[in-house]
Amino acid sequence: MSDEDKHLIEIESESRTLYKPHNGKKITDLLISPNIKYAATWSKEDKSIYGWPLDKNQPDYFIDFMEYCKHSNPRLISVSDHKLVAIRSTYERESDEYSIIEVVDLVAKQIINLEMSYLNKPITEYNHVIGLFCNNGDFIVSADQLNYSVKIFKFSFKNLNLSKKSWKITNSIEISGNPIASDVIKEKIIILDSCGSITQWDLNTLLFEKQYQLDWNIVWEIEFTNDYYLFNKNFTLFAACIQVSETNIHIYVYSTENAMLLSQYEPIKKQYLSYADFISYEGGERLLLFFGDDDLEFKDLEIEIRDPYHLEHVIDNKTVSSLCEELSELNEGSLTKLNINEAEFILLEDEKIYCISDCSLQIHNISEKQWIKYLSEKLKDKIDILPFKSQIIRSK
């Protein structure tokens, strides 16, 4: 097996007897940096964040995040290639809930002050805030204000001054028109308004690119349970997965070339949509939908594997751990060291399996050959020729 197929980041056995990451307590989440150079785990129970360089054999830095977040519901939301983490927390004022983001340097264990304001309003006075580190090191903040507008703030990596613990804003843009949801994914800004219109903006230029339209017959002026927006690997497909209630989910897949709707479906579920992802191999491109309550560990989430061109076609329905186990069986034993049954945490993301077990972080690529073999042999899924771009499929 080549180095590209398997990486192992492991705490040497001599140090294992001294400590375990997060003091052995439950890992809440695992986040990967944009260029897959660094990872961060955090534990809500232990109130700690650990950084993992993906080219070395042990975690290098950790912090107690309560020392940096004095508000409620702190959560790790992003990690950079340069060992910075973004933590979001919330607070209430006059019956409204507001979000605040702290950027922390894991090496120096210091908060980086985001030097910016908009109309003399600090970034802490917005209702919902998203923070994301980009491939080039930039930091992007998306801030909502009571469905009135979305403001995007860009902090260029060249403006980061670690010695002064400051980061000056580079550029910003305000997007109005009754936005009800926003997200930042893969260098793109996604804005959904109350008319069901999804607009796409470029992160680097902050310019409008294209628009996708949801179902006209639905009133979108309600609070979502969950919403996820994602592109496939080569940016040919865009998917919007919106859950408006426990049993009401809307899934749309579009061509990014012309914003044309390719497939639409409304599955009936009795679980919450927790995550969505593409596995993007030619002839075997599939949309993965992850379902489960917040209390469930990622490895116990239920997965639906769907054809993005025929969303009504459910290829399989199983848990994350069982999917990883079956994939390992098709890889001639190279995944046997994943120890899935004993894993402390499993993440399936961007065609990679991340597994934390016995103080080690293992990373395995899901190869195209392995995935196609899984679809054809394990699931007996027929690999269809992709439809013409002009073909529109509506499934109810």
C-alpha cells in the first residue's frame, strides 16, 4: 500500500501511559484544515481542543477552550493549515441570541484580535456567524442580522500579525434581500432568500456568480431545522439539502454550468439531517446523507447513499461504521488496522476515512476502484451512464 493510501499519526507507546488526548474523554468532533495538513479534535466533555499535524506522529498543541470563550455553547467550527482554530459561542441580549467568534493561535495559546467593524457595529452583534479558513490561509466570516442582510468579512492571510495578535480586515460585502440562510463552502458564498433563490458568490473577488432556484410552491420564510449546501469535487454539481421539520426534507441537485435543476426529492424521514457529502468518482458519483440526533456519535449516524441524478434511488441505508467496515473488506486487508469497532471517533469526508483509536489518528483514502467495487459487488448497484445535462428529473 502506497503512502497516498494510508497515513498514521500516532502517539508513541512510551507516552501513551502518560496521557490520552482530551484526558480520555469523548471526542465531540474532528475537523480537517483546507489543504489536509492539520487537524483539530475537540471534546465538549473535557472542554479541550487538540491539534494534530498530519505529517508527524503525535498531537503537538492543545488548549482548554473555556479559557478563550466566556459565553455559552462554545464549538470548534474551523481549523487552518497554520494551526489556528475558530471557536463560536453564543450569548443572549434583550431576548435575542447573538454569536461571537474567537480565533486562537494553538502554538502561542493566544486569541487573535479580529480588527474590523461595520457601521461601528462589532462582529459580536450579529445573530448568526460562520467562520471558515480557506486554502490560501484567508479567514472568512459570514454574519447574519435578523433576516435583513448577510455581511461577508474577509481577512487576508498577509494581514495576519501573530506577534501583535491582530488580524486586519481586507474587504467586506453586504448582501440584502431578505436572506434566511447562508454558508461558506469551498471558496464560495451561498445565500438563500425567502423567495427560494440561492445565489453563489466568489470568496476571492466577493462578486456574484450564479443563481439556483428552489421550488416556487414552497414558502421558505421559516426557520430551518438543518440546511447543507455542497459541491462535488470538480464543481459540476451543486446540492441543497434543507430540512424544515423532523419529517420534511427537500433535496435539490443542480448543474453548475447552467444552474439547471437535475433532480429533486422529498424523502420522508423521522431523523434529523446531520451532514451531507459527495463521493465524486466518474461513473460512481453518489450523494451521501447522514441522519441522526445530536447525541449520536458520527460513526453511529445512519447513511443514505443516493444517485444525484436520480435522487429517488436509495442505493443503501446503513451506519457510518458499517459502511467503513464493508469498504475495508474490499481493500484486501489494508484497512484492517482501522479498528472501527474500538474507534473513539470516525469521520467520513471528502473520500477519506479518518479514524481515531488508541491515541492514534489514521487516514485512509477511498480509491475509485474500491468505491466502484463497493457499489457493484456489495450493493449490486448498476453504474449508469450519466444523463445529458439538459435532462431534468423530478421525483416526489
